[in-house]
Amino acid sequence: MTVSFVCRTESRLSVEQLFDRARSIDLHLDSQKDSGEQVIGGVTEGLIGEGQEVTWRAKHFGVPLTMTSRVTRLDFPRSFTDEQVKGPFTSFLHVHEFAPTATGSNMTDMVEFTAPLGVLGRVAERLILARYLERLIRDRGRFLAGRT
């Protein structure tokens, strides 16, 4: 069963600025310092583009995890999608959408994921993972928007 959530972030930055900040490998690392996240493969710095992959290593819940994501769709500066191609989830999809506002822009993060391990995974999705990932994505959005 797939779990999904949506996070919305307002920013004073332009749509173009926020879009590029959201696909910046360097800013992603800065936003995830608490998990000790590192880039170990693929695009290792700068802006990731359509068809490109990045492999991350980080500790979450005290467990070292490795995940490779690919940008499967990019429509500058409106949206881009990244999907897990290898990693701890059975599936992981992250759609980033951007819209201009009178005072800057909005970023909407839509995440869908399925944990492995059958029934145990479904219990973990509901009790732990959904809230944990939603907080992580919300905090990352604030960081990218300049609202840390």
C-alpha cells in the first residue's frame, strides 16, 4: 500500500530561484546535515537535471541507508520529479511543483512511498515513516525557501 503526503512552502524567492535551489545537490547536503548525508555517486555537485541520478548515503533512525534517485521529469521552472531507482523503499516518488505568487513563489512537494517488509512495512509506514519523512521534507522546504 502506498502512503502519500503533501508539503507546501511559501518563499520570497522567484520561482526560478526556488526551482534551482530545490535541485541543488549542494543545498540538499546543507539541508540534511543532521543525518550526515553524503553524495557517493552520480551527480555530486551543482544542479541535477532530467535523466540524471544521484546516490545518497545517510543515517536515519541510526541505520545507514543508501538511495539512488533519478530525475525522471523536468519542466523548468514549473516542476520536476525524482524517483528511487535503488534503495530502502519498495517505491519512492517525489514531485516538486512551483508557482509564482504576488510576493515570491510556492513550492509543493508531493511524496508517495511504499516501505518494504509487507505487513511490518505497512505498520512502519503509518506509525513512523510518514511523519518522519513529512517533517524532513517540510524542514528541507523551509531551508530552501530561506526560512530556516
